[in-house]
Amino acid sequence: MKSHFNFNKQQRSGIFFLLILIILLQLGYFGLKYYPVHSYSNLLVPDVENQKRFDSLVLATNNSENVSQRAFNPNYISDYKGYTLGMSPVEIDRLHQYRAQDKFVNSAEEFQKVTGISDSLLHTISPFFKFPDWVKNVRKSVKVTSQGELTKKVRDLNLASANDLKQIQGIGEKLSARIIKFRDKLGGFLINEQLYDVYGLEPEVVQRTLREFKVLQPPDVKKININTANVEELASLIYLRYNVAENIVTYREENGVFTSLSDLFNVSEFPVNKIDRIGLYLSY
């Protein structure tokens, strides 16, 4: 037994340090067990408020980049488009309700008035609004006195005869006949601005004409449902070529029903610049 417990000086030193190490490990174990250190897991919990601010900045940046890629007519903003622009659901609904009445906004100021968007958002997205060319050319065609009374009686454009139209400077035999023929194909003008669509009729002549004639009694139009119409029905619209009508039906069959008129922008060869006119005759 003595031989087993007889250690030299070096062995005794090793045993001493081993005991010290064991004691330290035991103290550390009990210390961690009864006095745990603070958890650092809270550092991984996201700061909700700052995350929202960051997301809004990212969204604003993405919106700016997306909008800058392509100008658009604000009359045909879909729910998704409005969301990506930063509009609220309420603001988008206001626009859709306004458009459901077959009304159009023709300026950034009017867009803000209808939707109620903030000045800052209007400042961000309005530079990319693209209105039809006729909007830029339209002027007040009827003079109004200070009492608000018309200075001149305006006649109905849909009832004007060729002889009536020839009284306008710049309209002769050929143009007057062309206006009547175009009106007949439409089934009657729905809005004054369709007069700009008559081939060969200069904007200045249109403006002179609209001082004398306006659409006072628009015809009742049965709108064509783009989700059920066949190619022939769509091609009957004066603004749609036959091949475009075919493309609309093909797109519908491949991608499902249209949820808004702005979906037509995805149709091959669709005349995007005439969507404000075409939209007068379509439903979905």
C-alpha cells in the first residue's frame, strides 16, 4: 500500500494542479447552474419599427425603379400596380369607383383629387403619368360669361349633318363625310375627344369644331365582356384590328380571365395608347 501512495515531488505537483482544475470546473458548473449568464438570444429578435422603416425605403426605391421603366396611364392602375406604387387600398378603390362611372382623370392634380393620395406620393409618381395626346391639346371649347352662362349655343355632335360640319373652317366635303362615316361606325360619339380619332382631322380643326359641337346625348352602348367575347365580337370594335382580337382571346385562354383592363397591356400588339377609348366599349 505504501508503494501506491508514495509520490515524488513532480507527481505531487501534478496531482495538486489536477485537484485545482477539478475544483474550478465544479465551481464553474454550479455557478452556471444557479447563476446563469444573460441570454444573448434577444439580440436576434428583429426591431419591428426599424424593419418597417427599412421595408418602406426598399419599397420606395423599388417603386421608383419600376415606375421609371415605363410610363403609364393612371386611369388604368390595377390593385397590384397601385400597391407597388405605394397607394393604400382605399385610394385604389376611389380610383376604381371613379372609373366605374366611365370618367377619366386627365391631370396629376385631378388624380390626387379623386384618390386622395398625399402630396409626397403624387410628387414621386406623377412624373411618370402618361395621358393620351389629345388631353394635351384639349382646350375650353365653350366660352362662359362671368355669370356662368354660355355665350353661344352648342349643338349635338351626334346630330350634326355633313353640311353643318362644313361650316367649320378646315372641314370640307371629304372631311365632313369622313366624320359622319366614323361616327356611324362607332354607333355615335361617346365623348368629345373621339373626334381627334378621325383620320386627317388636325387638332386645331377639332378644337374649332368642339366650340360649335359637343356630345350632348351619347348613345347607349352595350359593352363587350373581354372574358366571354369571341374574336369576331372583339374585332367589331373600330379601335381593334382582327389580329389583336385574336391575340386577346389567345391570351385569355392561356392565362385565364382578365381582372382589369390594364391586363390588356400584356396582349401582343395591343394599342396601349388607345386604351382610354377602347375601355369605353369593354367590360370584364
